[in-house]
Amino acid sequence: MKKVKITVLKTTLDRELAEEYGVPGLGACPMLREGQVFYADYAKPEGLCDEAWKAIYQYVFALAHGAEKELFYYGDWIRRQGVAICSCNDGLRPVIFKLEATDQVAEIDYTPVR
């Protein structure tokens, strides 16, 4: 298994939806910032939002297990091998991520309980 680089490309706010449904003063995601980088493999990286992880982990898992050798979804989504562009599931202020396969080998850094 390899590590996957997760880069925060963009934090957004849909002003129209935020005005209609959001609390007063709602802004872009306060947890993540553009340019922030995480590395993941089998587990959520420290500091990454739980909800964002739930939205992107299946792509991280695929890239960590060899999907970097092909294009996602039969080549009709992303044109670069080993890359996925995903977002968290916050409908008012989604964060956009770039996921990239790396050559860094993932290592388990905990002792399983038996």
C-alpha cells in the first residue's frame, strides 16, 4: 500500500445557498485552508475533517492500492492517471481536494489489539 497526498485546492462558499439556508455570518470552512497537505493510507490523517474523510476515503483507498496505474471511471472523469479531484459533502461550503498517488510506502504505526 502506498501513501496518498491530499491537497486542499479550494475552500468555497455558495453565497446563494448560504443566504437561504445558512446561519448568519457563515463563511468558508474554518477547519481547512487552501494549500494544506495531508498524507493518508489506511487511516484518516491527523487534522483532516471527519466529514471530509468520509467523502474522499474511497478514492484514497483506491489510489493507495494501485489505481494510479489507470484513469478513474474508464477515463471519462479525470485525464491524469493517479489523480482524483473530490470535495467534502458540505453543500453550503464544500472544500475541494486533489488526491495523488505517491511512491511512499505506507506503514502501520500502531499495534493491533488481539
